[in-house]
Amino acid sequence: MKRLLWWILAGTKGGPNRARIIELIHERPLNANQLAEKLGMDYKTIRHHLSVLAENDIITTTANGKYGAMYFLSSHFDENYSEFEQIREQIGKK
């Protein structure tokens, strides 16, 4: 999980936005439209990031990408959330 998170967060251009999405979903489940509003980002961009996160088992959804689907942290990722926090902290120091 640690290597995957380094790649998802630090190894790609969209890493900082994905980290922000993860943090918001950690607070409470949200749908793509709510995330777009909270982050001030384009809906399609949010959907792209959600797709990447879902493909890598970081988040899960109630309705498999349909409009209004709520996104949650996957149970596998939730167990490793402390790894995310450590990586997020190290990235923030750069």
C-alpha cells in the first residue's frame, strides 16, 4: 500500500488533488458533485481522480460511477490511513 500511495500522491501530476479528495472523503462520504463544489474543481476532473482512486482500491462507491453515487474510503485503505497521513506530511514538507 505504501508504494501505491507514493505513486498516486507524489508520482503523478494529480497527486495533490487526489490527496485532498481522500481527506474530504475521510471526513464523510461525498458524491462527485459535492467534491467538485468543495474543491472548486471541474466535475469531469473530479470524476477522473475518483476513477483512479477506485481502480487502486483506495475508495469505493455505492453505485459504481453513476450520477449521485456516494464515495467512501475502502476498508483496505481505511486500515492503512496512517500510511496516507505520513506520506501526506512528507510531501507537504517538500
